[in-house]
Amino acid sequence: MNFSRETLWLVVGFTGQIAFTGRFVLQWLYSEYKKRSVIPVSFWYLSIVGSTLLLFYAIYRQDPVFIAGQAFGSIVYFRNLQLIAKSRQPKE
């Protein structure tokens, strides 16, 4: 199979969008399962994967609005993972 460069970037963009949308579906289903609003750790990992792929795609497309929209999200997602890890550490 011979993919063009444009097709490859479309695959990257759509994969990022699927991961990014999947996090909302995951959060909704998990909250329904728990019968309360819950954000599972995997939400943050999907957020990182989705936003990173979408950022790469936005850079390739040279879309400054899209780049700005995706550039700072990962900082928030990594910070949430840090806070989760810190809260799971045993207290002294």
C-alpha cells in the first residue's frame, strides 16, 4: 500500500481526533457506571495522545488558531497526572 504524505497526515489528524473524542466517551461511560461524575486516569492519557497528535497535525497544516488551541492542553493534562500521582503517595 502506498500512502501519500497528505493521506498520512489525514490519518494522524483523524487518529488524534478519535483519541480526543474518545476521552469524552470514556468519561461519560465511566461516570454512568459509577453513578457520579468521575474522571478516570485514562481520560488524561487519551487527552495527551489526542492533543499531541492534533498539535502535530495543526503544525503540518500551518493553522495558527488550531496550533494555539492544542499547544497548551498537554500542560494541563500532565499536571493532572502529577496531582493524581501525588495524591496516591503514602502520607508521612
